[in-house]
Amino acid sequence: MLKESRFKESALNESPLNQNALKNWPEMERPREKLVSLGSSSLSDAELLAIFLRTGVRGCNVVDLARQLLKSFGSLGAIFAASQEDFCARHGLGMAKYVQLQACLEMSKRYLAENIKDIDCSLTSSQATRDYLLSELRLETREIFAVLFLDIIPVKTSYYFNLH
């Protein structure tokens, strides 16, 4: 019985479903190893997304899942902007992956705001101001009236209005 069980496990590990698993890829083609070796800028959008997603689904490794997501949503920005319902409706994606990506987005926003504050990078040009506001407000789904106080970074949104 034990031998039969091991035989089934072995056959399962060699099945076509498992041949595309990342552990079977050359080490330098795996996203994590590639990042460590060549830096984050060497990774494609799909590879970066795969690192955050962490796991694929049966028959689809995490990099292929990331590629499917990018194709389905159209861009990284659209993935981050997706509603919880829309994101979680896709096969293999649930609340945990949605929360991970939203946390990643928020960390990125805080990092950018911290950099502006830390390097005393006052918003001295219209381009710098535009870039900052885009990073802060790009995922808003409603029209926003914002007041930017140049001595208070990050932007705090206190009031939302419907303009109807």
C-alpha cells in the first residue's frame, strides 16, 4: 500500500500539470532569483507581479497567472485599481492576493511621500506637482476637489463631494 501511494505521488509530480512549475525552470529564469541576481529593473511586469502573488493555481504557474492577469486587466495600474469583487472573481485570486497587492500599492505611495518629505523636495515645478498628485489620486473613482498645502505632505483627503 505504501509503495503504491509513493508511486502515485511520483506519477503526479511528473504529470504535465507540474512540468511548467517554477521549480523546473532554470534558476536564473525564476523571478526571485533573477531579482536577487540582476536587480528588480530586470524583471518584466509579469515577473514582478508573480513575486507578490507568490503562488499559481493548479495547471498554471504563478508567472503565467500574472501574465493572464495583465492581459485580462490591460496593465498593472488596472490591476491595482480593480475592485475587490472584480479582482477576486478571477480563478485563483482571492481576498489574500487582493489584500497583498493593495498593501503593496499603499507602501509604494507612502514610500514616494516619504521621499518627497525626507529629501526636502518641495514641489518646485508644475511637473513635480503633477507627478505627486497623480501618485496620490490616480486610483480615485470619483471626482475630487483637493487643496494642496505645500507645507503639508502627504496630501490628506478630508471631504468627498458628488458633483451632480
